Amino acid sequence: MRIDVVSIFPEYLAALDLSLIGKARRQGLLDIRIHDLREATTDRHRTVDDTPYGGGAGMVMKPEPWAQALGAVLAAAPDPRPTLIVPSPAGAVFTQAMAHDLAELDHLVFACGRYEGIDERAIDWAREQFDVRAVSLGDYVLNGGEVAVLAMVEAVGRLIPGVVGNPESLVEESHSDGLLEYPVYTKPSSWRDRDVPEVLLSGDHARIAQWRRLEQFRRTAERRPDLLALLDPATLTSAERTA
Ligand code: 6GU
């Protein structure tokens, strides 16, 4: 998968050299290229922002540097119409389902806005060249898109075949089945007077699976009742319905 990220803080994206994503890049599974928006400016001060028309607090990112930077990405793109993701608290909420959708694509481009956002005409221009999607991490405000891109690239990148060594790890994790993950334990079996639940030491795999599934329901009901409401009740056992 090819990923381009345009930002005025390219150093923010240095974390994509680390861990599983960094390894996937070195293996050639992910071709991630970071671009400095200021390289697309032509004035002495490398200006990327200006005051908002209509007034108000903060600054707005000028359209021309964005069109230049995204035009250069397009010129080097493997496909004619990449997907452009614009991280924004005003976007659609990023979910595991969206991560799976994005993981199917060949080329993602991320446009990291700062300040109060990007001049809307640059987004309208981009719609003629890209499939544009405004995407939010959730209902809170970050100072810019960079942290959101780190989260999205990690969530999408780990779904690319070969990036996560053991693909089984992708199956039993939070959100893979609409529920939160069950609690996990490792050695020692007794630690500071706290014991690992007996069922996990029993070797009875059917009982263990049943216990884990029930714990998933308990946890989801307690922490994320909104997720339980999305499940089809017909697929639940009576123990699960009452968990
Ligand atoms: Cl994607 N961007 C910004 N600036 N703030 C956010 C966000 C994104 N998601 C949640 N808050």
C-alpha cells in the first residue's frame, strides 16, 4: 500500500519509522512518504496560513500550497484517483470498519490541517482529483491532523497482510466482533494475592471460550453500552443477553 502524508510538521510523522509500521516499511509492505507543505510555498516566509474571511479567531490554511503539494503527490501517484483523507473534528468518525475499508485501497493520501482548517476551495479542488473523505478520531479537538494520521495509519497498516506477524491476533481483539476484548492474564498464576480465574487454568477450551465471550459482554455492557445496542439480539445466547 502507498501512503502519502502532507504536513507542516513532517517530524511528527517520524514515529511511523518505529515498531510494526516501521518494520513493514522496511519490508516494502507499506510505501509511506512524508511531505512538508512548506516546500510547496513560493514566498520568502513560506506562508501557509492567513486570516479568515468573515472574521473570527485563528488562522486558515491558504488553498494554493495545498493544491501545489497535492498536485505533486498526484503526479507521482500509482493510480489515477487516490483517496484523500482530511483529518478533521468535523469528519465522519473513524471506526474499525472504516479501517478495513481503507486497508483495501492501493493509495491513501492524508492532508494534515492545522489552525482552524483548510480553505474549503482547496478541498473542492481536491474532490475533482481524489475521493475525498473528512475523518475524525472522535468528539474532541486536537491541534492538527498529525496525531490522527498516526492513529489511522497504524489502524489501517496493521490490517495489510504480512504487517502483523500472526494474523490470528487480528481476529480476537476489541471491535473485531463488535464487542470489547476479554481480560487477559499471564504468569504467575498467583500474584500479590490475586489469582488468575480458575477456568483459564482448566485446559477446558470450550469452557474458556464461553467464559471469555461472557466477559466480553460484561465489559461491553459496562464500558460501551452503545456498542451492545448495535448487536443483533438473535445472534446472542440467553446468558449473553442478560450479561
Ligand atoms: Cl482527525 N483532527 C483534529 N484536528 N481534531 C480531531 C480529530 C482530527 N479527531 C478528533 N479530534
